[in-house]
Amino acid sequence: MCFHHIHEFCHLALGLMVKMFTQPLIHPLLLFVSQILFISFVVGFLPPLFIIRAGFLPIVICLAYGIIASGSEWCRVLWASLFSGFANGFVLHYIDVALLSSWSWESKGPSILGKKHFTTAKSSSKMYKSFQRFQFGILAAFSYRKLNTPYEVRNAPHFTNKIPTRKKFLATRLLLLLISVLIMDFWNTLPSPEEPERLFSSHAIPLLSRLDKLEPEELIVRLGSTIVFWSNMYCILQFLHAVASFIAVGLNLSTVDAWRPLFGRWNQTSDLRGFWG
């Protein structure tokens, strides 16, 4: 009878959790921040035991599903799809850093390697240690590239000359944020092409097989759409990186060197490897 009650309680708790996370009344940005903070808490405070951390994976998945379900109710399609993509990305990132490689504060990296890289003084207060744990959790939650660690991905861009000061970094991040928003708003103000159902219909997908039938208008629309799409994606990624770095460095949650440029310099795109790097 006791196991029956436990099963009913778990079923009810999971149902309430799913309902709470999938309500369209909750803004996806709030759920997105909650997902990041929750991953930071698990990595920074919980021991690197698979069975414990795996038990919290459904919460991360529910938060991602809530972002997907409520995105279209609050945001434009572009932002809703972007939030949804990042939410799913953080689910995979949680599986990577929390379960497979088991990042922990004690090892300041993957505990699966059995190396301990980080200790604190015994005189440190509990408040300071808790802040350090949370700081490490935030770093691990955003460390897709694992910068400045032995596990850093190859060809990650560096600062052009030297690491900027905190004041200069925050100023440049704010400027980059504003420029990205202005460019995206400018593209959104452009009028839609006439007869879009004709220009973007299924028979217009093949290009090389009907070069002799292409009209100048269609070529211009295709080229313009490609430029707008990729410049929008570039600005969106720069915007999100600028917002996250501005908040993290502004609140002293991480240092400037942890937020190296997202993309390399344009003069390094002379070959295919440099372009993708």
C-alpha cells in the first residue's frame, strides 16, 4: 500500500510540474533563465553521481518543453524558434556536463577523469564557498566551448590584442548588443516581396535546372533573402552572446577572459577552415 501511495504521489507531482512548465502564461524567457540556473545549481552543488543527477533530467526536459510550448504565445516566430533551439541545446549540454563527463566544483572540470584541480582555503566562509559553487555552475552551464580549460575546443577565437578591462568589455558588449538589435529591426522593416507564393513555391526550389527561365526579380529576391537570413542569424547569436556576457561579467559571476569573441576576424576567412572557424 505504501508503494502505491508513493507511485500516486510521484505521478501527481510530475503532472503538476509538467502543467506548471507548459502554461503559456509563463514567459519563455523566465523558463529559459530557470533552466540555466537549475543546470548551474546541479553542476555546482550536487555531487557528481550519475543516479542523482539523472533524476533531475526530467525537470530540465520539462523546462525545455515549456519554452517550446509558450514561445509562440509570447514571441515572434523567429525568437520563439531561437528560444526553443537553445532550450533543446541546454538539455543536450546538461547530459554532457552533468551526466556523461560529470563536471563538478571540486574537480573544476570533468570528474570522470579523476583529477582535482580546485580547492578553497579552509577559512573561507560558507557564503563565499556557495558563491564560488554557483559561479562555477554558471560557467559550466555556458561552457559550450570550454574556454581556458584543458578541454577547450580547437580554433576558438581569442581577443584581438589583449584581454580588455572589465569597463571596456562591458561598454563594447553594450554597443554590440545595440547594433545587433538595430540591424535586426532594420531587416524586419523591409517590405515583403510581391507575389511571395510564386517566388517561393515548390516549383521554384530547383535553381540550376532552370537557369534559362530565371527572372532578374527572382535572382534579386533569392540573393536578398539569403543575405537577410544569414545576417539576422549572425546578429542574433551576437546579441545573445552579448547579453549573457554583459550580465555575467556585470554581476561578477565570471571574468572577462571567459567570454572570448564568438566569431573570429573576417580577414581569416580566406579558406574554408578559416570561414567555419
